[in-house]
Amino acid sequence: MDTILYKYRLHTQDYLIYDARSNAAELDPAVARYYFTSNFAVGTAGLLVAGPEESTQEDGSDMRFFDPEGQEKKVTAPLRRMARKYLADRRQGGYGQTAGTGTAQRGEDIACIGKAFFYTA
């Protein structure tokens, strides 16, 4: 099974985004911890599981967020804005757009800074 993760920067911190629609596997804490042990995730502040585009709720109820230890945490407003930026980038095919575009608010910089493929048997 192949998994694709995107790395986004919000303010000065990096986050991984796992697209629930593009990746078939259900993400659980053990799998989240695995991604944090990869070189791609070194120094990231967390992993956001973005739900399908059609059901992204304003309150983040269809999203999940894991910290680097694999513990599930609350999805905050800045993380929801980052998810909306990711979904907008995906619709436009513009991964890697310049910082500050899309849904950035109040001086936030949100930008795609990488993409990784994980292959498992």
C-alpha cells in the first residue's frame, strides 16, 4: 500500500497532512508514530488527517490531529485553516504555492514545503 503525506508550514512550525480521501489506510496512533520516526517528519509539530473535501466541517469535527508521540489532540482553528489551504491547493493542483496565499489570515504563512511517498508491503 502506498501512502502520500504532504508537509505544510504554518507560522514557523511544520506539520504533516494525511489526506483521508487519497490514502486508503485508516490512520491510528501507532501509524502516526511511525511517520514521526521517518526523516521526512523530523521536527514536525504534528500530523493532521484532513477529511474529504465535501465534508470538511468548520469545527474540525471530521479532522484528526496527532502530536509527535502519536496522541490524538484537538484540531485548532489554525490547523483548520491549514487544512483548507491544503484542500484549495489540491483543487488547483498548486501544491507548493507561495506562503500567505489561500486561506491565510492575520499574517499567517501557510505553504506546502514537501511531499513524501511511503511504500509498504
